[in-house]
Amino acid sequence: MADTTHRQPDNDLAALTDQCVMCGLCLPHCPTYRLDQHEAESPRGRIALARRLANGQLAVSATAVAHLDHCLGCLACEAVCPSGVQYEMILVQTRALLQPLRPPRGWLERWLADPVMLVRLAKLGAAVRGAWWLPRLAGLLPKHTLLRRLLREMPRVPPASPVPSRVASGPMDRGRIILFPGCVASVFDRDTLVAGQRLLAALGYEVVVPPEAVCCGALARHAGERESAVRTAQATREALLACAAPMVLVSASGCLGSLRDACAPANALQVADILGFVVADKGLNRLRFRPLQARAALHVPCTQKNVASGSRPIRALLGRIPGLQLLELPDQPGCCGAAGNYFIEQPERADRLRAEKLDQVAVQSPDFLLTTNVGCRIFLGNGLRQRDSRVPVLHPLALLARQLETNP
């Protein structure tokens, strides 16, 4: 991207950046700052760039854009900020400001940014069992190409039956609940969706899933593509409202924030993390789980920690499985490197973060690796297979549903 002229001031963005007092308390929590020890790769540095761009004091350059694009959007900085800086809003608005100046996307980049196309590609890849042979094909392609990276990280579809639109099990006297399937998650996390349905049905809820895959719009929103994000949110709102239920539960923590902020306002929908909902449900004490003598390492995604209900509900639910030993991975590095499509677009940084997290898994030598976000599950699972590890990666819901005695 070539340097351009200075832009007109953006007063809203400038006001957001002025909330930052540049104290630097966020720096130790930022994954990219840990990797590079470079001020421009820290939240404080990126806010300084955003402030100068918003005030028209800095010409847009490839270097400035690269520093902003290197951000994972993990929000670890926002979670620890004593001044309450809205870092996510700053990042989203700055990327939206820069979006018109970016070069046109190639056909593959457009497909990866389109939720409908992503689902189609995922279903096609699953139908031809692409995860078994496409990574081998990737080795024949030129290095550092987007297609090579995409094929190398082709995820496997978990073994599970298709998600039915409704699950009935015993008396459905607790009301109707919508289970949000997501776009990519509807294919690559379908065992989690089935598990969520089984647990909710066992609690006495009628579970409804939209008949078509719906998207939270997070990829478009975080890329600064406002119009696409708004269109996606509108379509998703309509699909969820058509289900005629007041509560939407989300199993993929990466979808929760965007769905809650963009799809639920100004209508009758409530959006919640399914783990927090289940652990607080009054009927949970009626459920019994079979013993399991195993070690499970718990990876808590950034979105689970900083957006969803945290790790406490996960530990409380898994603690109901007799004999299960739960090992929580260390906090650092805080992000596994997946971060939406970051692991495709920023492979070098993503792989470094993943390697650190997989080294932690290797030290603990678990029987299972558990995580609550589909992107983390895909990226960590691929990394384990590339290391010839047979440790399966599951959502905690899947393990709970396996051990449920009153299995619907």
C-alpha cells in the first residue's frame, strides 16, 4: 500500500483514542508485544497510530496498516485497562477508516471473508474428505501463498450426526431456546452443537436451531467492513427472530460478542454464553454424569476470558464428571494465534503463538484438549496433527454430553 494524503479528522475515533493515558499496563498482556517487543506492536502503540490517523496527522502507509493488521483483537488489553479504554471499538473504527484505501481483494480472499461461501467451502471440503489429502497437496504449492496456507490448515469435520432443527427428550416444560449454529461452526463444530442440544433437552428445554447457517459478522466487523457486517447482522437477526424464542445461546465464544452487540439490540432477543447459562440453571443438579478416569487440558480462549463467562463455569461443569482431572494451560501466551482468520492471513505470528501453546499441552500430556471456540479448536487441532499427536480437541460441551447418564 503506497502512502496517501492525510485524511480528514474522525472526531469519534479521536475521542475514543483520547481515553488512553498511555500508562502501558496493557503491554505485558499483549501477545504481539510479547513476540516482537516493539512499541508499535502493542495496544498503546496502535492507539497512538489510530489517534494520529483519526486527527489527520499521519499519512496512511503500508507500515502503519501492517502494525494494525498484526493485532489479534484478543482484547486482553481492554480487560486489564484501568481507564476503561474501548480498544475493540478503536480497532474496528480504525480498520473501517482504512478499508477504502486497501487494494481490492483477490478471489480467494473474498471467499474467505464471505460467510456463505465459507460454509459452502467447508461442506465441499467435508464431502471430499479434504482434510486428509489437501494438506499434502499444499506442500506442492509455492511457499508463503494464501492458498498453500489455507490447504495446510484445512480442518477436519468431527464425527457427529447432522444437527436437527429440534430435539425432543422428555417433558419440554422449560420453554424454547435458540442454539446459535454459526457459519464455520455449523460444519466444523457440529458435534458441539449436538452436545449442546442434548444437554439443554435434558434440562427440559425445547431447542431450536435456525434451518440455515447464520453468521455473527465478526470477521467482517473486525476487518473494518462495516456494510458487510451490517448486512450480515440484519440477516441473522431476522433468522433468529423467526425462531420465536427470547433466548439465544452461543457455544463458540468467538461469536458471542459480535452476536450480542450487533444482532440483539433493539429487539426481544437475549444472547448468552451456553456454559454460563447451563451452570446457573436450576435443573442442573438433576443431571448425572458417568465417571471418566482421564486428564483434560483446558485452553481458555481470549473470547471466553474477555467476552464470555470466563473459565469458572467450565470448571464447575467439568467438575461434575467423577474422576476427570482438569489441567488448565498457563495464561501466557494469552492467545493461541487463531483469532478468526488471523491464522490464515498472519501465518508467521500465528504459528509462533500456537507453538508456545502446543508446547504447554505436550508438557501436560493430557487425554483431551478442551477449548470453547471453534477457531481455536481448528488451529490447535491442526497443530497437534502436524506434530503427530493424537490428542483430540473437543468443546467442553461435547465431553459433558458423552458422559451424561440421562442421554437423550
